[in-house]
Amino acid sequence: PNALGQKRADDSEKPLYQEYRGIQLGMAAEEVRKKLGNPADKGDEQDFFNFNDAESVQIFYDKTKKVMAISANFLEGAQNIPTPKALFGEELTSKPDGSVYKMARYPKAGCWLSYSKTAGNSPLISVTLQKID
């Protein structure tokens, strides 16, 4: 535990959250497009998918066209927004302005996971899962 008595996520083998809508790190770009459909914006290095007004995702690819990062964005009204508890196994304390941020590294799994919630009445929640080089 660190000075605050929290368990260090770094000690965990792998993140609780390992996929977004069936998409996982290391998956081929064509497999992603098969699962998620046609991207709103398609590229060699990244695809951008919009599911509705409240949910979108950016998928980043490495040189071999494999998923190296997944960054999902949720606005108010989105369905199935991952909670900090589902991501990290614990609730997170909001800052006074209502915003929340946590990042955990999983060296053994070769990735990191972050959760970010902006301040304000209609916060943006971003969940990012990325390979560590």
C-alpha cells in the first residue's frame, strides 16, 4: 500500500477492464471494423466510431494494423458507462469540482488504463486502455 493506504494497481496482473464492445488490444483493424461497423472517420493509424450522440470511441493502430489503444468517450445519457468500481475495483473520490481521474499501469499485462470524468453538469467520461511500449 502507498502512503494513503491504497492498494497499488501496479501490483495487479491485468486490468479488470480489457475490452470495449468486444474490442481488445492487439486485435486486427479489419476485425475491429467487422465488429463495430464502418468508422465515421477511417485511417491507417486510427478509426473514429460514433454510436449515438452520447458515445464514441477512437481506436488507435500500430504499424502492424493492430489495436494499441482504445479511447471511449461517454456523455450524459450514454448506456453502460464503465464505473471506476468496474474498472479498478474501487470507488474513486471526486475532486471538489466533481471531476475524477485515475490511471493505473499493468506492466505484466503490458498496458495502462485510465478513467477521466470532467467537472460540470454534463460531464464527459473517457476510458482509455493503451499498450505500454
